[in-house]
Amino acid sequence: MNLHRTPITVPDAIEKVMHINIHKEKENISLSDTHGRVLAEDLLATHPVPPFPKSPYDGFALRSADTVNLSREDPGEFHVIETVPAGHRASRPIKEGEAIRIMTGAEIPRGADCVAMFEICGTHHKEGKDYMTLKRPMTSGQNVIEEGSETEEGVVLVSAGTLINPGVKALLATFGYNSVAVFRKPKIGVFATGTELLDVHEELAPGKIRNSNAPMIVSQIERAGGEPLYFGKLDDNFDLCYQAFTDALEDVDFLITTGGVSVGDYDLMPDIYEKLGADVLFNKVGMRPGSVTTVASFNGKLLFGLSGNPSACYVGFELFTYPVIQSFLGRTRPFHKRIEAVLGHDFEKANPFTRFVRGFVDFTGGKVHVYPTGIDKSAVVTSLASTNVLIILRGGTKGYEKGDSVEAILLDESQGQETFEIMEGSG
Amino acid sequence: MNLHRTPITVPDAIEKVMHINIHKEKENISLSDTHGRVLAEDLLATHPVPPFPKSPYDGFALRSADTVNLSREDPGEFHVIETVPAGHRASRPIKEGEAIRIMTGAEIPRGADCVAMFEICGTHHKEGKDYMTLKRPMTSGQNVIEEGSETEEGVVLVSAGTLINPGVKALLATFGYNSVAVFRKPKIGVFATGTELLDVHEELAPGKIRNSNAPMIVSQIERAGGEPLYFGKLDDNFDLCYQAFTDALEDVDFLITTGGVSVGDYDLMPDIYEKLGADVLFNKVGMRPGSVTTVASFNGKLLFGLSGNPSACYVGFELFTYPVIQSFLGRTRPFHKRIEAVLGHDFEKANPFTRFVRGFVDFTGGKVHVYPTGIDKSAVVTSLASTNVLIILRGGTKGYEKGDSVEAILLDESQGQETFEIMEGSG
């Protein structure tokens, strides 16, 4: 076992991981199952929008030529020949002196070129016929949304690689994408290793702790849009682990293990990678926490050897596994959103390595502040629960002060808000 | 039908909706199913953390009393009686002059009160026994994480009403919550109404458009953590709609309909609420879009009558339905996160009503900017696809200018990022 590993930088490590050619597969799924998936093909306007000239209001469709000389003193009278609700069509074209009553969204009848809103029209009934009166001239095209005025047919509306949110789903529906091409979700196996680990349902025992990394990772996989397969926890036994990993690799696209990647007596992962014949991309990264994070490739699959330390495990996943999942899903923006922020607390201890500090983000006053969550000893236990950013503190010879400008990786935004208030008033 | 509705303000409307006493039900689910659910009970530390004194490093546990006079010139020699990996326990207490080799996370053996890291120790083998040497004094408690030093037993670590993210899930696992109390997801029925609507798989026909609101709403329900039940689209036929809604109400907690809430000839919802005997909380809100959004309560269930206009429908859901879903799920922070921001574009048209403008958020330079997405006519079609905030523009007599300070409602943050770069360098 080589105790002297050569650390590489985080960007270099990420580049190595993202450089592995993983085998993505397209599949077609029902529109109703697309929430949170990623478009594998461009979403095109399969017809112009609107597909026909339509009315933005309830009103009377008529010929503007018939209104040229109208005024308050000299109103015009029009014979209302029909009523057309949205979804229906006038039975014949409009002729001189005629109007058709139409509803919002209805197609403009042939012959008509404008719509007078109900509010400016009078109506009356005479000799069994309906009439409307108008006291002002209309211009051609007035209150008409022309065919194709919003989008022409064939235009790319949303590019392949975009996450499908409610708005994208509405567009897919509008343009008839009943079946949608997406990349299938990666199957990601998870093992926790460590003889000290108990399952969640087990009673505490001397020297033992419950396995919290595996449920956490499974949840991180779900948040990232992957498909987790939890295979259980394993004692630090070489043959047991080797066999279990070999079996699991048959069924997954990526395999995540937690623990066993350090250089202690019971850290088996380096030897397991060697026996597997896996290509170790790196086994030491110039970062804290998670410096022993190891990633190897094997038969086009990736093995993520994350640290057994919960924070290091969490960070290792978000830095290295998350973007690979996004890439597998076909996202053109595979990395977490990076934000610039102001550090809200001193963080005094200097460190030669780049740190990824658990923190949360606050947007008060239109400024982005980030606050480390795990500063106090007692907060270490709960820090991951309130973490929604990783604050990037570059290595150096001095610490950081409140007010310093830093970067942070935005993991999620689901803090919510207790109350809803809007001050009503002048713009 | 009363054409003259009295508008109420958005905060008043939200208060009315949130004031309805909805029947929440607790259920216990497996830890593995908790991602994205909400804690219905406080998460307590069911044991101290750490549960036993443990070592933060690989090293030798020993008695600090035995090291008092050690120095480079006068090193001490200790008999290494045992090796204790994490998850195991020393077989007997340490005595004077003895040391036990322990791994990171292992329990400190009885009798020992400090840990000397491997890096500062020498080791040798003599007459069949293992020894370690140390050249400096240690203090009592050095490199020992005391039992309960991070959290005492019984402390509330995460409060009821908190969304379960990967970090919360790790805590649930740590403290043995194999079964977790949550509130069940609300079942939310969805109908689209409108004779002009086609199903997604249908070919376009004169005067018809495909139903995009229902797939969008279903996706919004999924994003909000509810359970959608899509019942289909209905023609504007009173008896048909009345029967369908009555049947559906048997099976759901809330019912969402799109369309039919305006005051046009074919807007049936007002009469349906009346025949049902539902209590209409409001049918006009002083906002744009979505002024005709109607909410009624019926037998402890809520009926959301959203506009048929896609933007109004989207906004109506996020303002009124989203917080009710969160409340049903037991969240103590049921509203979307509100942020202060700088408006990135002019928005010139004045409007007496409060507007909720589709937009997206940008965090460049540590400042929060929001940009309207639907300004251009051609952008209206795609604006909901790129929307991740609703910009709140209060009503008034003038428009808004680029640089104005505004509030926005943060809907989600899943923009991602194309590349990952960190400048390495001095702090």
C-alpha cells in the first residue's frame, strides 16, 4: 500500500471524472412521467403559435372597413349572425355590415379583421335578429393575435439538455409531445463499509455507531435525479467486500462506497481497486474535508470511494458524483449553480488546502450572504441538516473574515418562508 | 351570475385560504422513503454524540500521567498491548506504561485519557512485544472527543415541520429513526375545462389548442410535494362538469380546475360552486395575471379555480395552492422563499394592481438580480420554461426601472452551471 499519495486539485479531479466516457441511453417516456427529467432532444414548435388568428377578449369580430366613419354622433349597426365560443369555428365568413360574437381565445372568423370588446359595444334585438352598435372606428388587426405571431413553426423552444420543469412540461404538451425522449436515470449502487457500523434499526453497542452515510447518500442520489440501489453495510473484510462489489457492479452504472479509502490498517478500498484492475483516477485531492476521496473507473463504470466521515462523504458526493449523474442524464449544465457571496462570519483558521465549508445562504437586502453551519462543536452534528451551500474557501496562509467575498456552490433552495406579506402601495 | 366581483388583496386571499382547517394525517414511513417529506415530530438526540469517548485520529491511546516528563532527550517507551479498530473495544483497561493502538473513530480504552497520533510516535518490536516511543508530554483529554461533547441526549436536533433533506436523513439514521412520522401527501385532483382543448396526443384542429395547463399543474404539484391525480379535460358543459367534480371530490383532498372562472358566457365554475354549496372564499384578486382566480371550500376540502390562461394558472397555483400543500405536509415554513432583488430590466407599463411577473434570478457579483422572462411577444410562449422566480411589482401609477429594488418569490433553483472552476491561490 502506497502511503504517499500525490494530491491533485479539485478542478483537475473533476476534469478526470467528467472525462470518462459513460454510456448514456435514450429512452422515450410518457409526458406524465417527465417531471425532473432532462430533454434528450430539442423541443420544437410543431405548429405556429397561435395556430390561428384569435381574439384576446370577449367581443364582436367585424370588418374594420365597415367602421371607418363611425363616431358617437354617427354609430354603426351590425347584424350579429352567430356566437362562436373558444374551440368552435364560425359557420361562414363575415360580410359587410355583419358581426360575430366571439369569446376569448376563439378563432377570428374569415372576413373579419378586428374585434370590438363587449365594453365598447351596445346590443339590441330587432325583428327576431341580434344587433350590435359601435361608436368608433376600428383598425385592421385591432385585438387580433395573428397566427404565428408568438412563435413560428420549427423554432427550437427549449434545447436538449434542459431539466424538465412545469413550464417545459406545458410546452411539451402544447406541441403534442405525448412521448418524450430523455436519457435514462443512472443506477447507482451504495455500500457502507466499516465494522463499527450498525443498521438504523439496531440498538447502540459499545464502540459502534449507526450507519448514517448510506441513507444520506441515497437521499443525495434522489435529489440529484439518479436511481439509488442500497446494497447494505459491510464489515471491513477484504474477501466479503471484494465479492459484494464485484456482484453489484453487474447491476449498476456507478458504485458508491463509504469508508475504507484512507491509509489506516482497515482501509481496504485501495487493495480492492487493485485486485479489480480498476483504473484509479485519483486517491488524494487537495481539499478539506474529503482529501482521501478516491474515484476509479472500471469497464466504463465509475467507482466513487467516499470518505467514512459524514461531512467528507457529503462533500465528495456533491463535488464528484453529482455532476457525473447530471452528465449521464444529459444535462448541458451538469454542475451545481455557483454563486458569489459575502461571508457572514469570520472563519479564522488558515488552511493550505481549498475548503468546502457547509453553510447556508441568505438573500436579505438584495445581497447574497453565506454563513458556515458547522463552526461550533455542537453544530457539527446538525450542520448537514441546515446546509444548502458549500462555501469555497481557497487555501492560503491566513483565515477569512466576515465581509470577505467568497464563492459558494448552491445545493438546493427549499428553505421556505413562514409568512406571506406584500406591502400594497405605489410603484 | 354576479358580474361585479369585489377584488381582495393577495395577502388577504392567502390568509383566507390558509385559514381553512384542513385535516392533516400523520403516518409512519420507512426511513428509506423520507426524501422530500416533512418531519411530523421533533427529531431528538436519542443518545449522546459521540456515544462514547472516541479518537479523531489513528494513534496510540495512553495515560497522560505517564508522559509528564517526556522530551526529545528523554523519550518514553510504552508497551502496546492491543490494537482496537473502529467498531471494536479494548479487552481490558490500560495500566501505567501501556498504550493501545486505536483507529479513527474507535472508543478510547478505559484508563487512557489521551491519544498520540501515529505521526509523532516511534514503534519497535522487542522480545516478542510491540512498543511505541513518545518524545513529548500529552495533556489529559488531548485528541479525545468526549462522550456527549457534540450533543447531549434528549436535545431537539431538528424541529417538526422541517423538510427532510439528505442531512436530516443522516441524523434520522444516526439516532435510530427506522420509522419516521410524517404527514401524508395531499391527494390533489386536476381537471382542465374548455371545449377548445385537445389532449396531448390529438392532432390540431380548427379553433382548438392542446391542453397544456393540466400537465403543467401536475408537474407543479409534484414539485410542491403533493400527489397529483389527473382526471382529464372536460367540455364546457355544466352537467358533465358538475358530475365529474362531485365524483372526484370523493377521492381527493383538494381539487384544481383550470378555466371557466371568468365571467364569459361559457364560464361555468361560478354556477358549479353555487350548486355544490361550496363556500367561495374569493373570486377576484387584485393581481395580474390571475385576477379571476377563485378558491372555494367544501366539506373541509379546497377547490382551486385557476384561470385557463397558462401564466395566470401557473401564478395562481404557486400563490394559493403551493402554501396549502406545504401546510398539509406540516411545514412550519409553508411559503416560497421571498428574496429582495434588483430589477435587471425596465418594466415600463404602469398597472394599478400588484403584478407577479415571470422571471429568473441571477447571483452575479454577490448581488441578487431578477429579470422578467416574458417581455417580448415571442418570449411569452417559452417564459414559463425559464421561470424560477415571480417578481412582485406592486401596483401604482408608474412603471418600474432597471435598478429598482423589488421583491421576488423563489420557486426553484436548478439552473446548474456548465463548467467547474476554482482559482487556486492565497486566501
